[in-house]
Amino acid sequence: MKEVLELIQNKKQEFSELPLFKFMQDRSIDPIKRLSWTPYFAPIAMGFTDLNKYIFRKEPTDNKIQKIINQNTYEEETHYLWFLEDLAALGFDHSQKFSDSLKFIWADEGMKNTRLTCLQTALLTYQADPVVVLAVIEVIEATEDIIFTHTTRITEELKEITNQKYIFFGKTHSDAVEFHTMKTDEMEQFIESIKLTQEQKDKACEAVLKEFEIVTELVNEMMAYAEKALLEQAGLVA
């Protein structure tokens, strides 16, 4: 598994250089505008709960790797509640008709990748070997680390202005992830020491590359939305 994890670290470095993260570091832009894409994150925050409960989790099991995956799914499964709280704290929880909410999520072609991310991840991992699923989860953890490192810095800026607490996009979420079972030294050493057949390694590496591709498309879509929001606020587009 060591080679698979090394591939993930290399791809994580590439991922960290995407335009959205440079945009999020630009302190000349109002912090709330740097988080203007967060309502579009809804299909991810909500859909990830289903991934954990219905795709990643397999019970009962005697497979040690699957047991690790199962434990992680329980630790992750309620984080969507923090997302809902942050929508209100960020001022994005506007009252509107239910049909308008559905239209916001499903009618906008600009949100295609946002809607497809969890579906594509499900297709990639459904009935896959547990080591492949574990590799994909490691990619998700790696990409989340980059995303939430930046959102945490922005919410800390916002906190000084609004005196609001931000949970999902703030330090609470990042700290919680660091205390997950998969993050313990013992578990990280075990995962790194997992012996793979050549076929398992090939499939795991293929899944890693595909998942990074999926999340990269998502993040680039978030960047496009953030740019559009800035132009709209400046009155440069209708």
C-alpha cells in the first residue's frame, strides 16, 4: 500500500495548486466572497453521507480493511449537520420555495460536476476490493485536507468580523478529522504496511487517479462559480 499512498501524496501536491486555492488565499477579496461557492457544495456534503452508509460500509465483515472503512464511515456520517449550520452562519440559508431549492441544485448545468461527484465515486467503489475503497477514501481525506485548510483560515478571518462560529468549514471539522481512527499513528502504520498483489495495486492506483480527476473537476467548477459571483457583484454580468 506504500506505493499507493506515495501516489496520493504526489497528486495531493498537484491538487493543492488548483486556482480555487490561490483565490481563497487572496486576502484582498472579502472573506465571504472567497466562500461564495459553499452553497454549491451541498450535493457533496449531503451525498457523502449516503456514500458512507450505503456504498463504503459493508456489514457484517471479517475483513480487517473493511472494518477500518466501516469505522471511518461512522465517524464521518453526521458531518453534514455541520454543513447545514454553516450555511446559516455564512448567511446563505435564504428562505425560498422547495421547488426553487431543487431547481438550484439540479437545473444549473454549471453544477454538473458537483452533482456527479458522489455518483462517480459510488461507481468507482461499488463492490470494489476493500483496498481499492480504502485508497479512494485516502484520496477523499487528502483533498478534504487541502479544501478545509483553506476554508478554516477564511472562517477564522470571518470570525473576527462576525463573531460567528463556523463548524463544517472551520476548525471544528478539521480537528475532528484529525482524531479519526484512520489518523492514529498505529492505523497509519498498519495501512502503509498492507501487502497488495500486483492486480490490487494496479486497481488501487487507477482508482486514485480517477478520484483525483473527479474531485479536480468539482473544485474547478467551484472556482468558475466563485468567479461568476464576483463578476455579478461587480455588475459586469447580468
